Amino acid sequence: MRKQLLLLTFLLCTGTAWAQRMLPVDAKRAEVGEQQGLPAVLLGKELLRLAPGGIIFDTANRRITHGQLLPGADVLYQLDRNGEVLRIIVLTPLEQAQLDQVKK
């Protein structure tokens, strides 16, 4: 019983650390523009192409489709060697605030 209580306490204390996302350091930040036909995506003022196998993550770190990416969303994105979008990460309000503080 004691071991189970200790394990439960450990999991509760470390659960939030596991839930945090690791944001890529080399990613660029932009706001999603109007919806474009696949494979195009408007990030900031740039019309970019989503790479084959490109992944989009929502605020809950779930994979979403190109059509589920909402205009106006604040995102981080990474480009591959060909200049195509390899990964898009929709930022949570907390992540946006943290990035704003780092930027200052």
C-alpha cells in the first residue's frame, strides 16, 4: 500500500512535466492566413507549400489536417531543405506569452 501511494504521488508530481511540449528552437513564428487549397498554406504574408508528410499539431498536441488549421492561429513552423513546411505547431496562449517574453 505504501509503495502504491508513493508511486501515485510521484506520478501526480511529474505528470505536468511530461505534458509540456518541446517547441523547436529553429522554428519561425507566424499567423495563419486565409484557408488555401492543399498543399498551400498562408503563414504570415508568405504562401508556402506543405511538404509531403508535413505534420500539423493543434494546441493539445494532436495531429490535425490541413483543413482544420484555423485562420488567425498563432503558430510555429519549420521548413525542410526544399523550403516546404515540414511541421506546424499551433501555440497555446501560455506558449504565446512565453515566446513574447523571450522576444523582449
